[in-house]
Amino acid sequence: MIKKRATGGLDFGALREAIEARDPEAQVGFYAEGARLRAVHASLPGGPTFELRGRGRIGRYLRAIGDQEMDCVVEEDARIGEGRVELTQLCRYQNGAPISVATTLEVNGGLISSQTDVVRRADREEGATGEREARGEHRDGATDR
């Protein structure tokens, strides 16, 4: 079971729900005003890396991501520690292409001050696992419903 709150007051359960619901307005509320988001595209050698600073710019980025047709789940093995959260999102675009996003969050005062995403193509099995989890199913065939 994932702890609901990371040290520092971040409500991880609510953040997870916002990510999986692809709700950028809810997500942006978790960021400090001067937050930094850095994205690295590991699947592309020498691929684009970019950095955004400020809640407003991060919000625009989250809205652009939220407009894309895809399903995402946050894997169950998130690591929550003193001022730090590490999680993995598995997403599948409408065309079936799966991606994995390894995210590290630095948390201060209950808000995200820094985020680093490492984006890569996921293998088909990872994507299938994420798709099953999005439907509330588990590898053993059990369901959450």
C-alpha cells in the first residue's frame, strides 16, 4: 500500500488521482510557484531535453499533455521519502504506443519544487500491464471492482 502523504505534506494519493485522471488543473495545484520541471527523452539518442520554470509554464505543459489521447497509470511501487517521491507512469497512446515516465519529485512545504521526468518507450508487456491496471485488473486476474 502506498502511503498517502510524503514527509513534507504532499498528498500523494490526490496527486496520483490527478495524474491518472489526466486532470492538469488539479495537478498544477501541487507545484510551488517557482517550481522547475525537467524532461529527458531517453528513447531518443541525443533527444530533446527541456526545462520549464514556474507554476504557470508547468501548467501550460500539463494542459498540453492532458490534451493528448492516452491512458496512464501510476505504478504501485512508488517510493516516498523525506522530501522526495519517485514514481513510474505507464501510458499508452491511442495508436497503441506505450511509454514509461520515471519521475522524481522534490517536495518542500507540501508542494513540488522540482520534477525530473525520464521518458522512454515502454515495451509492449509494460504497456499491457499499465492497460490492465488502468482497468482495475491485476496480473493474477483479480480486479479492484
